[in-house]
Amino acid sequence: MGLDDFADGISRAIEGAGGQVKAALFEPTIRLGVTGLSRSGKTVFITSLIANLLDNNRMPQLLAAAGGGIRAAYLQPQPDDTVPRFDYENHLAALVGPNPHWPQSTRAISQLRLSLKVQPTGILAGFGGPRTVHVDIVDYPGEWLLDLPLLDQSYARWSEIALALAALRQTVAAGWQALVGKTDPAAQFGEATAQALAKSYTAYLSAARDAGFSACAPGRFLMPGELAGSPALTFAPLPKPAKTRRGSLWREMERRYNAYKSQVVKPFFRDHFARIDRQVVLLDALGAIHAGPRAVEDMRGAMADILRCFRPGKNSWLSRITGRRCEKILFAATKADHLHHNQHPQLTAIMQAMLREAEDRAKFAGAATAAMSLAALRATVEETIDHNGAKLDCVRGVLNAGGKQAAFYPGTLPTDPHQLLRQGRNGAEKWLDADYQIMRFRPAKIALRPGFGPPHIRLDKAAEFLIGDRLR
């Protein structure tokens, strides 16, 4: 490289850095990661959030909306040309159309850019008119997030953890455990054996997810996409033998596990996850409570694993050089509309207690974290009914199965959240003093008025925590 080329390169770098500083000051971009564990309603959350930011009359707890600071909102093409666009329009049509139904869940990464014209109210208020804030919403499967802890785990350590988890889930893991028991990890590698183990392990993970468990990694086993049948997805945990000779089943499984980390997990971390500024993790906490104490404990452990993945701290204009840091993380229990509002404080308290214990387990500090309960789309109405002389606070909606209207009383959540968490930590298989039910509802028929997004519960509070500080 000649001196002129070197000088030209420095000039371009300075111009690029100047452009980034200008953009950060006058057209800042927030990369908001949205993910959800099994059946948490991620697609509905993103769709309703976008709709309620475009038409924000239902967002009183988002201060920039309530105070008139958001002057305009509009969608733009997403900035990453190789990332699919989040199919907002079709998802919204599914939720609020003449025959409302839950949209198809996304099974890969997608993105959408929402631009907000905001009138500053802070120290920048005197520098002129409204400025533009871009919110890049990055949608990705929660299963991928649960893969990130694998980056710090050897095959031997991951196998040890996976085998211990399976021992706590024998009702769904028995078939795979039996196959592992008949397998000699020190034997000569055979492709048929590897495929049988991987298939059985995948079936166990799928059954565990259906039973309400959250920690079900590797995530690509449950949504393989173009990787289906590849060696990178044809492995399973095994007990480590005394000798791990070359050519053994153990050594080949170890090699494939390491390939999965380097060729699948690391690219996702590098290209997408490491660039996120703010993150919301959606959880079906009610589903876990219905599944029992072990599912609740499993979710608490998954939250701790998730926290370990984030690099805490605040971003600055130097972050482009030194690497971005996630500033805020929200854990949100969805489907709050499945409970009468007088039980929402209990659900929120359970989430906050799970987050506190997860933070302690992860030894996490630095980024702002919060936990709350919400419903991105309200599918029920509340009513009180008489039952055997007692009044029950219920919710009423259209059942997913059959399409009939029904009133539903799920049971009463305890006012002390640790009453639930203790039973999970102690390994109880069933709740000692209660039985919590769950019902699946369809979206209700609604007619959106001009300026109003879909009805929700505390979506505005979630938005204020995640992006509100950047809209003032």
C-alpha cells in the first residue's frame, strides 16, 4: 500500500467516524432485540408494538407519546439487506381482520425499521425542530438465545449439564435416556448410531418444550431450517468415557458439537446479537406455572443463562469501535389478559422475584433490568360470576379450540412469589397447595379507531422502559 492510499484510507475512516457521530447525535438508531421462549407471543408483541407506535393514542405510559413529543411515525426499509423483513402488514391483518387469528410464528431472524419524528425536551430542545430516531426491531427465536451459553462450555461440560437436566425430566426424557444407557461412547463411531442419538435427543427436547420447560438447547435442533440432516446438527450429549480415543463416538460427537458452536452459534452472536442495544425477552410464565414447580425452576435457570450472555453497560459514541453493550433488558410475562387485573400484581411479583434470583445466579450487574407482566394484544374481557355462593373474578374470551365464548377462572396466584419459587427449588413435582389452570383464547374481533393501535395491557410501560429515554 502506498502513502497516498494509506492517507486516503485514514481520510475515509475519519469521514465515516464523523458520519457515525452525526447520526448518533441527530438521527440515533436503537437496535431493539425481541425474542421469546416457547409460546410467549413474540410475533404478536412486535406487531402490536409497531401498530401502537404508529398510532399511539393507547400509549399513555410512553411519556413521549403522552406528551405529544412523537410528531410522526413511519416504516422504512430495514438497513440490513441480507436480513428478511418482519412481515408486519400480514401479521396485523391476521390479528385485527374480519376473521382474527394468531399469526404464524417466525422461525428465523427478521427485522423492521420504525422511524419516529420526535421533538426533543431535554438539553437538545433548543437546537431546532424535531429529530428522527430510528428503532430497528430485530426479531429472532428464543431458542437461538439459549444457545449462547454453549460458547463457554466444552462438549464434556455441556453433556454433563444436559444429562443432569434430563434426570429431572424423566417423564419426557425416558426414551432418550434409555438409548444413551445402551450406547458405548468409547465405541467406534458409526453414522447410524449418531443419527439415532440425535433424533432421540431432538424428540426429547421437543417434548420438554411442550411440557413447559424453557432450557431446551441446542435451539437449532428444534428449528433446523437449512441445517436439517447436517453433521452440525447430528450429535447428542454423552457421558464421558475413561478413554476418548481417536475415531470413537465420543470424539466425533465432540467434533460436531464444536462445529455447531463455530459455524452456527458464533456467526449469530457476531452478526446480530452483539449489535443489540436494548433487549426484551418474552416468557410464558403462566404456562410454566401451569406445568408445575419444575417448569418454573427451569424458567428461572434459563433467565440466569440469558443474563450471562449479555454484556452489561452503557453505550457511548466510542461503542462503534470498542463494541456495543446492551443497556437495558426487560423480562416480560405475556398473556396477562388471561388473568383478572386484580391478579396482575402477583404475576408481576413472580417475574420480579425470578429476575432477582436469576441476577444473583448469573452474578449480573451493569445494564438496567426490569420484569413485568403484559399482554401485547388483549384477547379477553373481565367479569365476575357467582359460583356456589362465591364470587369469582374471571376473564371471558373466544376459545382457541372450538371457537366458543367461555368464562375462565385460572386459580389464585400467591401474594408471596417465593412460595412458588421455593417449591421449584426443592424439586417438588406438583404444587402443594393449589392447582393453576390455563386456557388458550383467540384474538377478539376489534375495530380500530383512527389513531389507536390494538388494545393491550402495559405495552406502553414496556416501551417506556426500553426506548422512552431516547425519545426525549
